[in-house]
Amino acid sequence: MVKEGDKAPDFTMPTDGGGEISLNDLKGSTVVLYFYPKDDTSGCTKEAIGFNESLKDFEKAGARIVGVSKDSVKKHDKFRDKYGLNFTLGSDEEAGVCEAYGTWVEKSMYGRKYMGIERSTFLIDDSGKVAKVWRKVKVPGHVEAVLEAVKEL
């Protein structure tokens, strides 16, 4: 379980647009790494749109945003295009990055247990250390809380 003060686990994964991203590539930048369950579902869409609408404020504060789910690059491309998202979407189809950050968890809905992504956000400072962690995120007000934390770094 990744905690505040830990060195952020490194990762490399494919992204929307056929690219690739690694934490190492982002060294020297503040990174907002947020994990969400699935492209184009109501909560995930609201969260993505929220980050996108505040993107200029995050950039002004020196932060890069990376959204991560198990969706394929192809699904990420459709999601990005449908909502005009201008930040990176990482595809973690094997859940390796999710497992490294402790967001691949057992969930329960209507009495049925299954594995899924726990909506979580990690604020990683420019030295690669985890500055703040939000787990079991509720979407309303979350983007604003993350932006405030970025500005305090």
C-alpha cells in the first residue's frame, strides 16, 4: 500500500494516441496520477471532465495529470475524443500499475464480490515522492482538493 512520503512506484504503460508514459519521463514535474474504474461511465466521466476543465490551473501550478484505468488504448482514444480530454490516459490492462499503487482491490456490489479499481489519486512531487494520497474518492469537490494540494507543494 503506497503511503504519503513513500517513493512513488515507477511505471511504464501505453497511452491514448499510441504513446507510452513512465514516471521516470515525468521526473522534475509534479504528477497527479489518478486511477478510475472505467472510461465513459458517469462518475469517471465527471472526474475526467473536472480535471480537463482545470487543466490550465494544474499546468500553471507545474503539474501534469495522468488518468489510469484498465481500458485499452483504443477505448481511451474514444473517451478522449468524445469529451475533448487534453491530458494523458494510461492503459493498465494487466493491472500491474494498479497493483503497485494498491488500487486493484476486491469490491462488492449487490452482494457480488469482484476485483476492480478503487477510485484513488496520488500527488507525486517533482522528486518522485508521494506527497498526498486520496483513496475511495468521491468525485464532487475532488478536483478542487487536488488542485489546492498541488498549489501547496
